[in-house]
Amino acid sequence: MKFIVKILLLSLSCLAGVATAAEKPNIIYILADDLGYGDVHALNPEHGKIATPKMDQLAADGMVFTDAHSNSSVCTPTRYGVLTGRYSWCTKKQSGVLFGFDQPLIKPDRLTVPAFLKEQGYKTAMIGKWHLGLGLKTPAGKPASGQKAAVNGVDWDARITGGPFDLGFDYWYGTAASLDMPPYIWIENDRFIGECTTTKAFHRKGPAHADFEAIDVLPEIGKKSAEYIQKQKADEPFFMYIALTSPHAPIIPTDEWKGKSELGTYGDFVMNTDAVVGVIAEAVDAAGLTENTMIIVTSDNGCSKVADIDALKKQGHFPNAHYRGSKSDLWDGGHRVPFIVRWPAGIKAGSTSDELICLTDLMATSAELAGAKLPDTAGVDSVSFAPALKGEAIESIRKGVIHHSVGGQFAYREGKWKLLLTKGSGGWTKEPMADNSPAQLYDMEADPGETTNLYKTNPEVFARLLAQLESDVKRGRSTAGKDLSNDAQVNFSKGFKK
């Protein structure tokens, strides 16, 4: 009798464990590369001329955030923010991006989203582009970095340190950086798959594996992601970070998609990207994991000028919708991004949120969904958007969102107001200003295209936002909590003089 009771108790215990695990949603975070807000047709129906049926369906089945922003208007710093919940300007890398051979930007003691979720019982995997630096070694055993490594190569047999496999991911299959940056070779976990024995140039010339072709990478990311999803079990929560390499340059749609958009190669590549998003979503459905799997689709910044934005506009397609600027800029075209969330168990289909959110918010949101609490020193620029998924207001512990350009200039958004500490875009867009004001202030509700500078007419608003920006920078965090130190001195107002 005692034996039977023990068996029953054990069975109940196991069932309780399954129920607990099932309450935690699987999280699949798909980060496109240079996909503009207006590139997704559902978000830009009037001036979006590229068909994106897979992303449109996810939007119809879930929620669209209309005021979501990447924490930077370029690649590397945004990815840092996504995975750490911390603004990247807190680090020593305060402008520009890393390259394929550069050393790691995320310090080994910095808590990441996958490391935290692993502590909560999640399996964790990354498929795709890293672009946050790797601990590569030269053939002489010294740290590799920069163009010298691109010329001299690295030790292709050495263990790769400081990458996804060391920062919380149980599995990684992907590339070191963008497909216009060597080395051109696949990496699995902490090892190169083979070695680079030749040289190729998909923009920048550098070491390449003989069989590596950039055009194969996007479909391979979709395939590997689907394979991983198909192996998952309903009672074991998992987190996937899928970092696509598209539609970033080189703009190379596969043969199947060439000519499909009738808008040129970029339009074809966006359709190709949409199809891969569909492969991932369909894998979730085929595995019977739809109900409790949260799929997020977003982008690391706005559409790039490499897409030939002017030519697309002449054909009626506005890749950054009606927002001013593009990738690299402080104007919203540089960092307002698509943000679509499908989660049948937790989101009403066809819903919309106009809450202001940032890509740094993944960490705090994941913690809330997992029923866990973050350490005070982690996710210091992260606020959970979980309430918005239920149609509730976000009770933010952050007064506003900080925007950052490729050149290291700052902007600050609080409610409808947006301050820019620069005379122009802060990035690669060169447009003459209507006046000679030293900075910019916009009412984003009345003027989402940022056309009327209110700097001179609203000095008290400008002063308040500037003081809040300065406070956040000096405190080393934008959320409530104890003050922290930045990794290096931050000049938030460079170039600005009253």
C-alpha cells in the first residue's frame, strides 16, 4: 500500500511539474536585419507595395505594436540591447558597429536573456547572425581583431569563446556577423564548421569556406530553425533567438523569389525574408506548439539606404512608412521598427498597442512571463511589455526611451515629446534643416514625420527632457534601482551647444 501511495505522489508531482512548465510560454524572437517598419504590408497598407503574407498573418493572429523602437539605429548595439536589456552606449563601443573578427562586446559576467531563462528551466537556442564579437585567436594564439585578422586569418581549429555558447545558449548555428563581413563560414556552438581555405567578397574581401555562399544563408537559417522547433516538447519551455541576415546587404534573394515583387531586388528579398518567417511559424504549428508559443517578429533598425529608398518610393513603396530618415538616424525612420507578437494563449487576435516600447524590453518581459525576478543589476534599461499583451497599460519604471545613432548622438522620447541633440539626422541622412537651431524637439502625436522643430517655442519641455536624459546616462540605467557605472565615460551631448 505504501508503495502505491508513493507512486501516486510521484505521479502527481510529475504532473504538477508539467503544469508549471506549460504555464511558461515558449518564446521565439525573430530579429530581421534592416527591415523597415513600412516593409511589412499589414503595417503600411497604403504605401507598402511588397507582399508579406506570412508576417501579415502573424499580425492578424496576434498583436501589432505601432510605437516600438530599436535601442540603436544600427546593428551591433541593438543586438547588445536585445540580449542584455541594457543600452549599448553604456559600453566602450559608443558608435559604429563591430566586424566579424572583433572581440566580444558582451562581458562574461553580464546576465543575458538566454542565461536568465535557462535558470528558469528553459532550453535555449540561437540560429543566425551574431555580430557581437567573438573570442577568435590568431594562428599564433593571440586575440584576433580587425582587418589584420581578415588578411592573416585565425586558428580555425581553436574553440570560439565569448559567443552565444558562452553567454547562455545551449545551441548556436550561425555566422560571425553580417554577410558583407568576413569570415564567411558557418559556426556551430563554439567551433567553426571546417576552415576558410579561400577568399571571397560579398562586399568586403576576406577568408571564406570553399562551400560557403551568402545566398544560401537565409534559407539555411529557416531550415535549421524549423528542425530545432520540431524536436521540442510541449512540457519543456524553450527560448529561441533567430537572427536573420536579411534584408541587409548583400541583397540576394534566392532564384525562387527573383522578380516576384516587381519592385526590384530589395522587394524580392523582403518577400524571401517573409517566406522564411513563414517557415518558422509553420514549424511551430506543425509541432503542435501554437497555443503557448510566443512568436515575436521585429527588426534591428530601419531600412537602409542600400535598398535604394528613393527608387522604391518612386514605385509607391515607402520602406520606413511615413517616418523621416532611415537606418543610422535619430529620426524615427532609423529606429521605429515592426513589432508583431503572436501568442494565442495570451493575446487577442487582431489587436494593436500604441504603447512606447524598446527592444531592450525583451529581458524584463521574459522574466515576467517566466514568473521570475531579475537581479537589480540586470536588464537595467528593460521594462516588461507583458501588460500590453493583455490590453493593459504598461506601468513603466523608466520615464522615457533613449535613441542612439550610428555616430553616437542621442535622442530622448517621453510620451509624445522627442528631443534630438543634433542639428540633423545624427546618421547618414543628409537633409538641410529649416532653421539653425542647435537641437530638435518634436510633438510625435501631431507631427510623426518630424517636420516642425519646436525647440525654440517649447524651451521648458526641452529642458525637462534634457535633464532626464542626462540623469539616465549618469545613473548608468534608465529604470528604477541603484545607480550603476557605465563601462566608459559617455558624452551624451557631443556637438550640442545652446
